[in-house]
Amino acid sequence: MKVVIDMNLSPTWVSKLKKRGVDAIHWTEIGKANTPDVEIFDWAIKNNAVVFTHDLDFGTLLANIKTKGPSVIQIRTQDVSPDKQLDTIVFVLSKFADHINSGALITIDENKARVRILPV
């Protein structure tokens, strides 16, 4: 599965995820920093990618459009650095791979990961 990392997360996520076997790319490698979220959303659909983000905009897009994809992983913690969250993200990608491949919105906070099957 390919993961596109949103602008609000550090590009260092790419190398850390790749070391764990995850096909990852940061949006800055694809498009402009000020690209609207809907364009990143469309790119993810066309490229069968999962969006990894720190904001709620992609969840809102999923709710408004009522689509089955792309899958979105939202991390809702204070410290979103790979050094702090890498194990959690890799675990979620592995544990919920079937849901992600079918279409899911996964929200990760300090205590748990919540999975919502698309469309929401």
C-alpha cells in the first residue's frame, strides 16, 4: 500500500516508514506546498494511496463526498514526530490493512485507534 504524507507532517516520515517497509511519499515530492486538500485527495484516489495527515479536513471530505476512498489515517496527538509515533502508525497499517484496502477512516489519538468503514 502506498502512503501519501500530508503537508502538516514532516518529510522525515518518508524515510522512517520506508525503513519499515512502507511505500511512502511526502506531498512535497508530488505537488506544491499550498495545494488544496481536495487535490491531494483526488491524487490519492487516482494513485490508490492512503492519506496520512494531522488535520481533520480529509475526514470532512470523506463525509461530504460519501466515497469509499481514499483511506485516510488521521493522527490526533500533540507529538506527531516519527520518533514518537512510528511504531503506532506501522502497527495500524498492519493491523487494519484489510480495512484500509477496502476504504477506511482511521483516527489515532493518545489512547486508541478508531476505524470507520467508508463511506462515513
